[in-house]
Amino acid sequence: MFLVTPVKKATRLIGVLVWDISLTFINLVTPNRKEGHVTPEGHPGVGGVWPEFVAPRDGDSRCCCPALNAMANHGILPHDGRNISFKELNRTIRATFNFAPTFCFLVPNVAADMLKKSYSKDTFDLEELNLHNGIEHDASLTREDVHFQADQGVPHLPFIKELLASATGKDKDGNPLLTPTDLSRISAQRRVDARATNPEFSLSFSHKMFGSSNSSTMLTIFGGRIRDLETILIEERLPEGWESRIRERQGLTLVTFNRTVLGVEFGINEKKVVPTPAAHSDDAARPSTQKDGADAAQL
Ligand code: HEM
Ligand SMILES: *[C@@H]1O[C@H](CO)[C@@H](O)[C@H](O)[C@H]1NC(C)=O
Ligand SMILES: *[C@@H]1O[C@H](CO)[C@@H](O)[C@H](O)[C@H]1NC(C)=O
Ligand SMILES: *[C@@H]1O[C@H](CO)[C@@H](O)[C@H](O)[C@H]1NC(C)=O
Ligand SMILES: *[C@@H]1O[C@H](CO)[C@@H](O)[C@H](O)[C@H]1NC(C)=O
């Protein structure tokens, strides 16, 4: 089999970190990309023009990650969400979101390991990422726990609306912005509610870190902008004219990203929130359906 040994994994991680630190340094001493020119020439989305959005059809494979689903919905990844190579993820995440090459190399490798697949040879379907407590975990901000909703490819509107409504920041034009403190508070709320209602609840320390790192992309790549987040989280679509808010030449490095992630994770204080009363009613256990997603598209 292709199982990567612990020694190989550790060597890979050290190599990636050294590479990442040098990219972080290069970012410090090189000018940022110009606004409107973040997406590289020759890639989908250049000049803010994204390939046509087509909502998922029956039989298409989707997962718990809004960003990967959005890439499939625009045909940047195969629209059916199937037979995707890990290398293809490396390349497309880099060009679409301006994550640093280190992140784009490491994350698909970690995902391949978790799925017991080979990064360089194998392919996967998006739904395989829904492997519970492998990669997918409880208390997400955009999905009901798997106990209530087996299909983790479906966005859960009530949670997303609560998240968007929790934003307290404003940009210079008065548009709402999600702040790190907002994200910590809403994550604490979700963890307390999930703990109280889900009889199968579990959330290990590493899954907490993964959770905070996933949600921190809302602050970094999406710049906390509620209008954009509404489109990406509810419809799983990239807004027209959108580009990554990360303008550093080498993209968002692991070292830089981790500062945001650690701030969010260590800002989470479950003792400070009270369980949502509705979270105890039968209402909360109502599985959301694909129809919820379709309704969302009309918002
Ligand atoms: C190889 C690349 C990636 C993989 C394997 C991946 C995997 C995942 C998984 C498994 C989840 C669900 C975790 C959970 O249970 O809550 C998730 C959620 C998420 N991911 Fe990704 N992801 C990738 C890239 C990205 C990128 C590039 C972005 C942003 C530009 C992103 C943004 C998000 C967001 C916003 C969530 C939702 C978090 C929540 O519901 O709490 N992901 N991702
Ligand atoms: C999957 O993609 C590879 C090329 O990346 C291709 O050779 C193969 O035939 C595809 N398999 C299926 C089942 O579509
Ligand atoms: C992943 O992408 C980076 C650049 O974005 C590239 O340097 C690297 O060779 C790629 N790795 C593989 C094995 O595809
Ligand atoms: C999201 O979480 C998964 C594991 O749950 C991880 O592999 C991936 O790196 C995370 N994505 C981001 C953008 O942080
Ligand atoms: C940063 O976060 C990534 C996961 O997003 C992790 O693999 C890496 O070890 C962390 N540490 C540093 C110093 O970058």
C-alpha cells in the first residue's frame, strides 16, 4: 500500500516548514500584487471573471468544504466532483485562492494520507472528504453534525445565517465585516450547542484546530466580507468580480495563516456562552434537505 511512514511524514513537514518560512520572508520584501490582478493570468477567474456557475445536479459529488464545492460548481474542478487528482487540487487552490504553494502542497498530502491514498497517483471524489472524524468533524459553522445530517455536502442555512448575522465589524464604506472575535464567539456557541444536543458529539484537539483553520479562511482569503461570504457559503459560488483578499506575491503561507488560526482557536471560550434554547428543541434535529440548498440559491 501507499501508507506514508511517520518518518517520511515528519521529513515532509519539516521540508515544507523551511520552504514556508522562506516564502513568508519573500512576501515581506516583495511588493503585493495589485488589486484586480491577484488571480494569475491564464487561470479561471482572471480579472474577476469566473467560469459559469452551475448548481450541483443529482449524482454530483460534493463535500463539507464550501471552497472545494464552489470550485466544482464553477467547473474549476470537475463539475461532477469525481476523479479529482490531489495534484490538481494543489494547482487549483493556488490559482483560485492565492494560498502559498506550501499550503497547496501540504493540505492535499494530508488529505491523501487520511484517505489512505497516494498523493501522486490516486484520485478521489469530493464526498470522500466527508469521512467523519478523519477530516470532517462535529460543530462546524456551515454544516449540521453528521448525527443529524448524513449528507455533509449540504450547507445548513440556519447556522450560516447566524454566522453572517454575528458580524460586528464594518469596512470604511460601512459594509459588515466578520472579525476574529466574532468567529471565536460563534465557534464557542456551536461547540456548546452541539455538545448539548448531539448524543454522539466528539471534537478532539486536532479537530478543533482544523475547524478553526477552515473557518479562518473566512477572515483571510475572504477578508471577512459578509457579502462575499453570503455567496460562497450559501450558494457555494464565487461572487462575480471576486478575487482572493490575500495579495502577497507568494500567497498565504502556513506561518502567516497560523497566526490568525491560533488567535481564533485560543479566543474560543465555551464558558462565556449559554446554550441556544432552540438547540434543545426537536427543531434543531430536523435534517436539512437538498431543498434548503436550492432555496438558498434564490436569496
Ligand atoms: C485540499 C484542500 C482542502 C481540503 C482537503 C479541505 C477540507 C475541508 C473539510 C474536510 C472541511 C469540513 C470540516 C468540518 O467538518 O467542518 C472544510 C471546511 C471548510 N473549508 Fe476547506 N478544504 C480545503 C481547502 C479550502 C480552501 C482553499 C478554503 C478557502 C478558500 C477552504 C475553506 C473552508 C471553509 C470556509 C470551511 C467551512 C468551515 C465550517 O463549516 O466550520 N477550504 N474543508
Ligand atoms: C480519471 O481520470 C484519469 C486522468 O486523470 C483518467 O485516466 C481516468 O480514465 C478517469 N477515470 C474515470 C473513472 O473517469
Ligand atoms: C504543487 O504545487 C507547487 C506549486 O504550487 C509545485 O511547486 C509542486 O511541484 C506541486 N507538487 C506536485 C507534486 O504536484
Ligand atoms: C480544513 O480542514 C481539513 C481537515 O479537517 C484540513 O485538511 C484542511 O487543511 C483545512 N483547510 C483549510 C483551508 O484550513
Ligand atoms: C500551521 O498550520 C498547519 C495546518 O494548517 C500545520 O500543518 C502546521 O504544522 C502549522 N504550524 C506552522 C508553524 O506553520
